[in-house]
Amino acid sequence: MIAAIVKPGEKIAATTELVEIYANEAGAVYQCDRKNRLMLFFNGTLNVLKVDTFLRLRKVVASIDLQQMAANPSRSSDYEIVSVCGCDRCFILSLTELHALRDLLAGAKFTLELNRLLHECLTPLET
């Protein structure tokens, strides 16, 4: 796992050029075309993920019922443990962190999907 300290909105200076896909106050998602990886900067760490791992993480985070978590008075519902195959990191997140991560992952997924659709529409058909 790669760890780096970067503020959302800043460009990461590295040997490979990273493109910022989406950023909010909680973090950012970068794309590395050279290695075909997405880099999730969240809670002060940079996690390098394959695209399928990123999509699995988004799906797992989106499936967590935040309303039920907020309504449950037991201490065990204060945090959620999120782990997906292919990711070196196990996330232990509070309700507010889960909400921020959900927004970050959903925004990045939307941007990637929009980019795919635009590329599909603007690329001439090969005959």
C-alpha cells in the first residue's frame, strides 16, 4: 500500500501523472492510466486500487444502511468495518466517515461513467 499526505484538490507530484477524478472535503480519487489503477485518498492515506476493487468497495459502502446505523442506540452500531477482496486496507468507519466515503466513491463512479459515455459518443464508429 502506498501512503502519502495530500490535500484534496492538490496535484500529486509523482513519476506517473495522476488525474483527479473526483474530490470532496473528505478526500479524492485519482486515476493512473499508466498502471490502470484508481487511487483513493481518504482519512490521510492513499490506497491504490484496481478498478474492479474500487467498484466492489463502492458497492459494499453503498449497501450499508446509514439510517439504521444512526437509529440503533447500541455502541456496536457506532462503527462499521469495511473490507473488500483486493484491498490491503480494512476500513473502520464512523457514521460520518461512512457518509463522506459513500459520497466520494459515488461521485468518482459517476465521473468515470460520464467519461465512458462521452468517450463512447465522441469516438467515431469503426467500420
